[in-house]
Amino acid sequence: MSDTTTQVSVRILEKEYQIACPADARNDLLNSAALLNGRMREIRDSGKVIGLDRIAVMAALNIANELLSSRTMDEALETRLGTRLRSMRERVEAAVERGRQLEF
């Protein structure tokens, strides 16, 4: 990570924000702001939520929910992958052991 910080201007719901961030995180910040802006626009345009603070909270909750769901899926995948790798390792070890027994 870079020690150099930079000022980045982001626009969310027609409001400009100046944010300091590490220079090498600039693109990530811009992408995050674009995602947030898009989600907030969707919520605002639906007409179901009124007020910038409520729109921001709803967008944050939706994004947090997606993050937690993604983590849960990643953990499940990691568990299944670990189980398959152990099974494959055991099969390889068994095949190697059978091969050693044939050599003697």
C-alpha cells in the first residue's frame, strides 16, 4: 500500500464529496462510489424511500447484506473444496502406498 494520499472527488446523488485516500486505492474508491451512487439512485427512483439519509441507510444495508451473503457462499465453497482436496489427497496417498507395496 502506498504512503501517498490523494484527494478524490466523487459524486453521489448529485452531491460532490472530497475524500482522501491512498493513491493506489483511487480506482477502488471510484468504483465503490459508483456502486453506491447506482444503488442510491435505484432506491430514490423507486419512490419508496424519501430522504437522503434513509436512502443511504437502505443502500448500505443492501450492500452489507450482499457482502454477508457472499461471505457465506465463499465459506461454504471453501468447506466443500477442502473436503474434496482431502479426499483427493487420501486417494493419491493410498495409490502411492499400493505402488510401494507392489515394489517390494
